[in-house]
Amino acid sequence: MRSRVAAAAGAALAVVVLLGACGKNTGQGNKVDNGRTPTGVIATDPKDSMGPAAPVPGAANGGTVTIIRQAKISHLDPQRVYSFAGLMTAPLYSRSLTTWRDDGKGHLTLVGDTAETPGKNVNNDCKTWEFKIKSGLKFEDGRAITSKEIAYGIARSFNPDLTSGPTYIQEWLADTPQYDTKWDFKANKTSLPPGLTTPDDKTLRFEFAKAHCDLPFAVSLPSTAPLPADKDTGVNLDLQPFSSGPYKITKNTVGVELVLERNTNWDPATDPVRHQYPDKFVWSFGADPEAGANRVISDSGADQTALAWNGIPSSLVSKVAGDQSLKGRTLLEPTPSANRLTINTQRVTDLTVRQALNYAIDRDGLIKSLGGETVASPLTTLMPPSTLGWKQFDAYPAGKSGDIEKAKSVLAGKTPELVLGVSDDKDGTEVGTQLKNNLEKAGFKITVKTIPADAKLDETKKKNNPWDLYADSWAADWPSGASILPPLFDGRAIKAEGNSDTSFLNNDSINAEFDRVLAMDPAAQATEWPKLDERIMKELAPAVPLYVDVAYYLHGSKLGGLYVGSIFGYPAFTNAFVKP
Amino acid sequence: MARFLVRRVLSATLTLFAVSVLSFLMFFALPKDPVTGMCPKNCNAERLERVRQELGLRDPLVDQYVGYMRGIVAGRDLGSAQGGHCAAPCLGYSYVNSEPVTSTLSRVLPVTLSIVIPAAVLWLALGVGLGMISALRRGTAFDRLAIGFSLTGASLQLYFVGAVLLIVFVYNLKVVPVQHYTSMLENPAKWASGLVLAWVALAFLFSAIYARLSRAQMLETLSEDFIRTARAKGLAKSQVYGRHALRAAITPIVTIAGLDIGGALGGTVITETTFGIQGLGRTAVEAVRGGDLPTVMATVLISAAFIVVANIVVDVLYALIDPRVRLQ
């Protein structure tokens, strides 16, 4: 029985975990709904991973969906896709080992995509994983997809020429960040990286030196897309990927237009999440955010079936929000992108100061300064509500606008002098002014120092940076606490620069807890991370949770089936259709 | 004429050589590391260094420059990280666009040419025509109207005029399609309708300046002795104005037009951005922002080439228009 377990668990249970409050696709309104508790499921029954996907009510075949975006998608090669636009487009033309079934209302199910299930934890130690590959999978030229092509796709991600993609699996297989020196892809194109084997055409096996219980999540990224070796054109594949999904790229004019048309060799019976309603998807690049939104507002011709990918710019928010006729064409939802005021614990060593900052924070004022609820939604936890198992708590309850008196009492007469580093752009300046005015009411003396916007990320990641506070954000690659808390707060990974732990928190007890939870299967982890989130906040307060970004999109009157994906917080196309 | 042309071409080559050296040095002088642009995330220091070596960025500067110039003339092998062999004229590989820079340029150059050339015809015809007629009808209502037009045009900005045109004709009246480039060879009607607002916006602003300039030049020429002599000899008005006055008045306009058109061909950044059309100018700006230095370098070279060629053309036109000028 144990051998049939999916994901990391080893038990044949579909594990339902509570997710946090995700917003809804308002459709009829312009309010972000934070009051729902959707669920996350890791499917174990192979039936859950088979198609066809449930029909979308009202959907019809035909038509062209246009997506208007200012800049091109940085990479299309599945092994290099890592931008949000790329991550949302890749499922149209490439399939990964696992994928998320997302109902658009926050209910998630991890299912097998090319695999029959989200994987088998062979020895229940997260070191050996096996995936059985579905039958009936085909590439765009009709060739069958086997474990060999999937393994080759993973192997080519070791190619140092193919920059920018995720590196989890390479690093886990090689057991080092220097994976491309551990195994030289170019010299070993006919073999596979260490730890990756294909015992037969239907089986793919990973063997790691260390436990990696998040593998079922990690293989949901497009970097596990299959590719026949003879179709590997190296860096040139970025212009013309070879399709395994319901659409194939038929025209790619870089920076101008990307056209995807139906792939007739895709079999819906093998696919639990995708549909093939529109004849075409066309990415139209070039229009700036205002122009893109204006085109969709005007709703004429091809733009009736268009989406303005760059969202609704602040200059048009009041127009869109005030126009009743547009409300049925908007998407307004919180995203998994969580923003926090990072406290540099190397410099701010007094816990009471860090706690007082949490009591003093005026989230409501900050959100208003950023543009209101169409831009941001308040957050009091380190993990965003879209994380598997998330639970609402507020370690320092102080209301929407903060509790200045409570902060003062925690400070007990101290007037800490803190340096707040902000980017030198409009947003950074506004946040700096707002936070300074807010925190100084509680007795803090805040010196705002600007950092060049394009250098801020790198500078604040340096261990010896000269700031006490700075705003940070984190968007995880999958909705597990494992991809949020350890990267952000495991101090054993602190180095001279390039740190994700920008609080520079290094607490032995917390680190040990990370190890304990990471060794558990993902389903069991889902209930542990929220506890650790709360503990970190209460005991150490290394940050002030601020808000999650809100997605606010507008689409044409004849475009249906769009929803904001719960994993990345961007519009998803798998259910899209053109209304008759 | 032939000697003149040879001399100018040699001089232009030297100019372009200087530009190429400067832009190549810029490649290394800019704070943006081309490799971090190529590998924005998931590249640690060791990996970045390996990529630098693979790209030849650790080779001596002179070797790199010679390799670049050789690529333009004969093509070169860029290695697998940059798409393999790059045929002549090879201007490098854009890791932002994942294609050879020549592919990018061959796509965006026709766009900019399609914007600038028809717009230039419009603004020259409208501007010079308006200026000339205005000068000949000095003090009349037409003249005052023309002055008003030119003042308005000269005081407005392209991003404003463009935005107004878009809002009125595309978003509200919906009589013009969203501006978008289609090859003239593929569909001439779509080509024209997809660029018409860009032409109108450019023509409106530029023609205003040319109208003022032409009017002033014409008025000055009309007060010259040779015009009085021509009139005294009994020449017809059309001959006096068309053959003698116009030729003399238009010479400085040709100079400015040459520079304007040459500059515009190097990239109509604001026009392309306003109308969301991907031409040379916008490509150059995006390349600068994205640290896509091979594309930056190529666009700088191309822009310089346009200016240099425009200058040669202006010099030749000078001689053709004004017989007093001889090409020595």
C-alpha cells in the first residue's frame, strides 16, 4: 500500500489542506474577496490525473484570443521559462510531469500531467521518486512521448547555454549548485545526469543524495517538458519550442507577435487541466499598459477577445472601477506575491524594537498610498494566503491602522533610530514617506535613504548592507511553505551576498525545525508551516508582513474562461474561450 | 562628382569606424554586465564567470573588436551559447531576443523605414508647400492661418498629438485600426492603415517647422536682387518663383531635411512608443534598458550610418539644386 503513495506522503490519500483566503474572480464587482478558505489537494488516484478536463460552462470552440503585452515573453524554451508571462503561456504548448488543476476560485489539486500521478516516494524518504508516464501522449509531429524524451528535457536543462530557467532539479540531482560542472551535458548528450534514469519507456526515476520532498511540486514547472533529442536546437529552441500541449507555436515575430494554433496531436483524454477551445492564441507585443487597457476598454474588433496583460494602470483604475459596463470584464484577486518590511536582525537586535514595529504598522495607510485595494491586500503572516495549509493569524494585533500606543508601551520609552532603505523610484519614495510618517508616531526616528531601483535587490541581499529596514517581496514557485520560510529565514545559507534571507535571521532552533518539517511529506508539511510561520513571528519578529499584490485585469466582452491562477497570480489560459 | 563621392564614402567609412570603436568600448564601459543581463537569475558567480569565458569576454579587447568587425564582413562562429554560426553581416547575438542581432534589425528596420519615409514625404510636401504659398501670399488670411498652424505644431509634443489621435480615431471613433506594422508587400492597405496615425502625427509636427522655415527662406529670397532682375526681365511668375526663387530658398531646407530624415531613420523612439510599434528606435531603447549590448551597439552603428549617408545625399542634392555649388 505504501508503495502507491503519491506526492511525498506514501499513503494513498488525497490530502486536503486548508488554503488561505484567496480572492475571487469578481466578475460582477470590484471588491477583493478575502473571506474564502479554498482547499489544496494532492491527487493520488490516477483517474484524477486523466482527461478530459471538465468542460467550462458556456465555452465554445473557435475564435482567437489576443493577449496584449508591452514586452515580449523573455523565454519560450520550456527549460528556460521562468517569467510569469512565460509560466502562464507554457502550459499551452508544453506539458510537465505534474501540474495544478486550478478552478479559478483557489481550489487546487496537484495532478499528474505527463505522469500518471504526482509521483511515488519509493522508499518514503523523499530521496527516490518514480513517475509512471501516461500512454497516448504525443508531440506536435505525432511521435509518442515516453520517459526518454522527458528525461532528455530534464537533462538539457544542465546545458549552461540555456540560462534563466529554474535550477531546483538540476541542483538536487547533482547535489550542488554547480550542477553544470558536476555533469557536462554537451559532452554527454546521449546519457542522463546522475540520479536520473529511465528503466523503461513508461518509467522515470529520480534518485537524490538528500531528501527532496517538494519534488512533486518542483516538477510542475515547465522545465520538465519533454523534448526529442533530434529537436534540440540549443538556444534556438527559444524561438520555436516543440509542442507537447494543446497548441503549437506557428509564428514568432520576436517582440511583435506570437501565434499559437491548435496542435492536432494533443489528446484531451490524457490531459486533466487543459482545453482547446480557441483556434488561436495571439500575443500582441508593443502596446504600453495604458494603450493596452484602452484597447480593451474600447472593445472593438479583435480586442473584444483580448486581455490587457499589463493590467489596469493606475491612471485608468478610477475609470474602470467607475464604469458599470466594465465590471463584468474585470478580474480582481490577491496574488501569492507577499510583501514585507524586512528587519535586518543583525542591526536591529532588540526583539522589542522589532515587535514594536509590528504593532505600529499602518497597513491601511500604506495600501492607500500604493493605490488602494486594487493594488494591494493586507497581510499579517509571513506566508501569503495562497500557501497550502495557510492559517490566518496576527502575532501583533493592532487593527488595520496599527496601534501606536501599544508600540510605544513595547518600546518603553526607547526611541530607536532606524535607517530605512527604499528604491529611488516613485513607489519606493511613496513607501518611504508613508512608513516614516507612520513609524515616527510611535517614537521611532526613521532616516530614509534611497537605493538605485535597479540595484536595490542586489544591495539588500548583501550581508553587510547598511540599512535596518527595507521592503521586500517573495513569490514562491509553488504554494508550499517549504518554498517560502526556509529560503527566507534559514540562516545557515547566509553568505556575503545574494541572500534570500534578507532579515539575516539565523536561529538554531528555527533552523532545526526547518529540517524537521522539510523531511516530512508535502501534505504533512502543509499543516506544519503555518505553525512555524506563527512561531517565527511571535518569537523573533524578523519582518513586518505588509500586503499581497492584487491582480487587476480587464478583458474584452467576448472573452470567457479567464481566471487568475492561484499559483503565480497571473491570468491563466487553459480554460479560455471566445464567446459565440 | 565621382571623385567627390569616393572621398565622401571614405570619410563616411572613417566616421563609422570611429563610431564602431566608441560603441564597442561602451560595451565594456557601461556598468551593466552583459552576462548578468544574459543570466538574470539562478546564476551564481562561478557560473557567470564560465559564461563570460565561453562568450570570449575574457579575451583581449582588440581581439574581441577584430572578431566583431570580421563578423560584419565575413561572419563568425559565436559558439553554441549564442546560436552557433552567425552569417555576415554578423552584428552579434542578442541574448535578450535569443536571436542574431541581424535578425532583429532586418525585422525592425523596415518598420522604421515605413514610418519615416511616408511621413517625410508628407511633412516636406505639406510644410514646404505651406511655407512657400504663405510667403507668396504674405499678409493674407492664408498666411496668418499657416503661421498659426506652424506655431501650434511647433509647440506640441509628439506623445501628446499621438495620444490624442489614438484616443479619437482608434478608441472612440474606431475608424482607424490599432496601429500595427504589416509589410507593404504583404498587404499595402493594412500597411497604410496600420501606420497612418504615426505618419499624420510626425507630419503635423515636422511640417509646422518646415512651413516656418520655408516661409522665411522664401521671403528672404524674394527680396534678393536676382529675383528683382528676373521680374524686370519679364519672366513669368511661375518661372520666377518656381525656377529661381524656390531653388535658392530650398537649399537650407534640404540640409535640415537630410539631417531630420537621417536622424528619424536612426529611430523614431517616441513615435514608435506612442503607437506601440516595434521599430529601430524602440528596439534601441529597450536594448539599453535590458542591457542587450550587442543590439545597442548595432543600433548605434545603424543610426550613425543613416546620418552619414543622409549627409552625403544632402551634399549631392545641393549640387543638383543649386548650380552655384560645385562638387570638388
